[in-house]
Amino acid sequence: MLDIHEELPPVTTPLVNPADLRSWLILENEQLLVFDKPGWLVCHPSKKGPWSSLAGAVREEFKADVIRIVNRLDRETSGVVILARTKAIACRLQYPRQRKARKFYAVILQGEMSSPVMVNQPLGPDPSANVSIKQCVMDGEGSQTAMTSFQPLAVRGGYTLAGVELCTGRKHQIRAHAEWLGHRVLGDKLYGPDSSLYLEFAVNGWTARHSELLAMTRQALHCAAIDLRPVGMDFLLQAPLPADMTRFMTSRMSLPAIEAQHLLDAYMAGEPHVFREL
């Protein structure tokens, strides 16, 4: 059930305040603009005007002629988003030939995950879904190799705060693999307890059924860091845990925000864990 302290989703597409945009800035140089994107903001330009998306707002505020999104996050997912200011840098980061940037996420999962898991399962369009974008674990035509590592950081009150590293970059990879594991991402309308919640939200907005079935108004998924050092750029780009996720952990998991952030930081800085592969 929705936490009583949780704010309801915006009824209309939120517009970016220029002052807020500057406060989200993680890095600005001649090659890159990097932001800590809040949940509910789309990355790509929309029909609602330039200030309704991260890319559009950046073009307006920074007077940037060339802006290419290096890593796109879903509308509800928060965290690190990299925008390249040149075509050459975009190509370097998106299509490295031998090495690749490392991407770390924080996620709150349903259920208690007992040990680290490396999910090595191909993903493709879910043939049984009523939404064409939904993915599922499948083998055969249309599927793509997908690998995701899940590391439980705190297990309390029937939930798990996990650190996640993407080994591949497929559509909805973390959310689809989490569903396959039986540990759905908290607040997920598409891969959560009832996928019809996604269409219902798109048509009618937030309803009483959403409040009954979902404990957060958005999927509890946050891009916590992108390490560009493997691609020859000396940047470790990090975004702290967002307020809505820490609020849930504090109230429902008895996990203070400072402790949760410490666990996440230690995970991202630590040695590789021993994962069981599924």
C-alpha cells in the first residue's frame, strides 16, 4: 500500500525550472554535461515544448547546438544522465570497441534477496503482454543476450536494497530480470504485481488501485554512478539516493538515509562479489 508520506505523481508533464536544472548539474566541461535527473522527467524532447524534457531544457539553458544523450533513463528512473556536447564524444561513449563504461544502479526490491545473483538470461518482447514495450526472459527469435548482477545491501521488513551493475544494456533490463527472479522492483507499474496498472496509469493517472497495490508512485530505480575510467575518461559520475527512496527505506525498512548511502557507496567502491549465476 502506498506510503502515506508519498506524493502523488504529477497530473501533467512537469516542466523544468531553469534554477532546478542547474542544481541537478554534476559535471560541465567542453565535452560533457552530466545531470542527476529526477524521477518523472523524460530524457528526450517531447511535444510539450523544450522545457518538458531534460534534453530540451539543456539546449535552452546552456545554448548547446549539439546535444546527444549518451545513456537514456526511463521517465520514472532517476539518476545519472550523460549528454555529449560533440558527436565524437557521443560515439566514443556509446560505441567503445574494446572497453565500456560501468553503470551502477540502486533499487528497492520486493522480498528478501538472500545472496548475490548474476542473471544471465536473454530478453525479448513479452508475447503475452498487453503492452508492446514489455520485455521478458525468453530464448529464440527477437531475444538478446542480457546479464545483470544483483547485490543485496540491506534486507529488512520484506524488502531489499540492492546494488545492481549492468553487464549489457537492454530495454528494461533490470526490471525484467528482477521480475524473473521473483523480486520485482518496488512501485513498478509494468513489471509489478499487475501489468494493467501501466495502461491504467497512462489513461486515467493515479488511481485508488495504484495506491492499494504499489508502495511507491514510481519505480524505485536510480542510476547511482557511471564510471567513465574504463573508456579513458577520468570521471566517476555519481548521484546520491533520491529523497523518495530514502524516505521509503527509513519508514518501511528502518534503514536511515545515511546508512543506505554508505552501503551503496561501499558496494560501488568494493571488490567484485562472488555471484551465483542463474
